[in-house]
Amino acid sequence: MIGEKVLHQKPVSLNEVKQLLSDRKKEKDLSYEQDLTLKYAKRFTKLSPANAEKLLEEVRKIVGISDAQASKIVDLLPEKKETLEMVFPKDSKIGEATIEKILGLCNKYRK
């Protein structure tokens, strides 16, 4: 790790983490931390990769939602308004209509 630097950062969902680490595991052995992360991702992903990608795209289209927030919404797949509100900062201007739209999308993909 010495001498390596971060070239760019991008928020990813647990499904993407699971896919990346599964692909890497096929190529070579994972480090201890990577193996733990893969086990966590396998245990806590709630959607299939295809549905997670579709939901992520639909949530990203909503105005005012960042990529990091969209990824977290896909990971949590909130059922209640209170859970969804934890994703946003307290001073954010997310309206009730937006919250209801996101919850509707989550319910659509949960089934």
C-alpha cells in the first residue's frame, strides 16, 4: 500500500461491492479485510444485482439526490419515512413528495 494513492472515489452500493470482490476472488486470494467485506456484502444485500441497478438509476434521476445518497437508499431499501430521512442531512430540503416517491420506488423493487 505504500506509494499508492487514490485516483478517484465513487460511492457504490453493496451489490457492486459484492460483484467487484467476487470477481477479484476468482483472480486471486482476497485479503482478510476484503474477505470480511465480501461476506458482509453477501449477507446484507437485499436486491438482485439487476434490480439494484434499476433502482439506483431511478433514484439518481430524482432531483436533489446525490450518488452517495442513492447508493445508501439502495443498500437500506427503507420501508419507513423515518429510516429514509436518516440518509439526508438535517438541513436538506427534501420534500414530502420526494420522500413518498422514493419509498414507492423501494416498495416496487422490494416485492
